[in-house]
Amino acid sequence: MKEFKAFDYEIKELTGEGLVTFYANAFNNLDSDGDISMPGSFKKTLKENGKRLRHLKWHDMRYMPGAIKEIKEDDFGLLVTSQLIMDTQLGKETYAEYRALSNVGKQMEHSVAVIPVKYDVDQETEQRTVSEWKLFEVSTLTAWGANSQALTVDIKSLEDYSREDIEQDILTLRAMLDIKCYDDIKLEYIEKQINYLNRLKADKQPDLKGTTDEVTLSEFKTILKLK
């Protein structure tokens, strides 16, 4: 079964022409799923399938913000260089998101779609050490990652959603408001989310049962995919 692995690391390079370089995976790093990728674990799949790999958004084949120019292993991990397609709305928006978040000291997350081919499992810790992955695609995630609380808050997790978390998410959203190529619908919903988070920040124990206008993750992600 295909697995998705998010990785949050500082963008290595972003040029004015839309060329972005980033790490999609790190070696010898225990991820949130209890997996460790070993150096060389992508070597075979890159040799066999490297030219067919795609740079997607949200792991959705309908959305391709960039074209991979180079993907390789180095000492740190899986390094990707992609040329954002700047004459498309998706490419322009993705570039603007990279730039806006960088300006407030944050970064986009990236994720790989993989299947483990060769691995060992520690019976005591249940950690899985993967020596070979089959890689299908690399994705950019919009402003938040699958394992992040940012913009994924729901009723069950609000007790762990601290005031500092809320302030950081508001900072991220305000940066996104400066993205000029967003349409009015996206900007309106970003403002709605900011207002909602401001209310949460003001109320230490918000009663969500009586709230009817909060923007859910699925709704918000759908909105951001609109052209």
C-alpha cells in the first residue's frame, strides 16, 4: 500500500525564476510513523523511474505546480530541484506561497508517496528501517503538513491547541493574505479562518458545539485548490 511521508525542512533555494530546491526526505531520521530511511534507499527507484517522477501538490495528479529538473540522493537525504511552471495559476500561487512563508520565517512542507520494498523491523521498538523505497511522486503541501496542527484543528484536538500554536497559524495565514495571485474566494476564506482563530485565542475554553462558521480542513483545502 502506498504511504505518504511529510518532511518539514528549510527550503534550500528559491530563485526569482521559480526554480526551487528542497529536501523531500532525510536519511537516518526517525519520522512520525516510526520509519528510518537509510542512505541509498532511493537509489534503485531513481535509476529505474527517475525520469517519470512528478512534482505534485497535495499528492493530487490533477495539480502539478512544477517539473522536476533533478532528483538525487546526497549525504543528507533526497534532494529535489523543480522548475515551477510560472505561466500557470498553480505555479504562480505555489511560488508565491513559498515566498510569503519564507518572509515570516516559515516554510512549506513536502511529502513523498512511497512503498517500502526492503526493510527490517525492530521487534522491541517497532521501528522500521527501510533500505529500499519505491518512489511514485513528490508533493508540495500548502502551508501545513499532514502531521501539523496548523489549519487541521478539530473538536477532538482543541485541548492541545495552545495559544502559541494559534498565534503561529495566524501569522502563517496573514502571510498568505499577501499573495496577490489568490482570487477573492481564497482570500475571503483565509480571512474567515483568521477571524475564527482570533476568537479561539481570546477564549481559553471555546465552546465549539455552538459554533457554526468554523472552516474545516477539508473545506479549506478544497477552497485553496480552486483556480
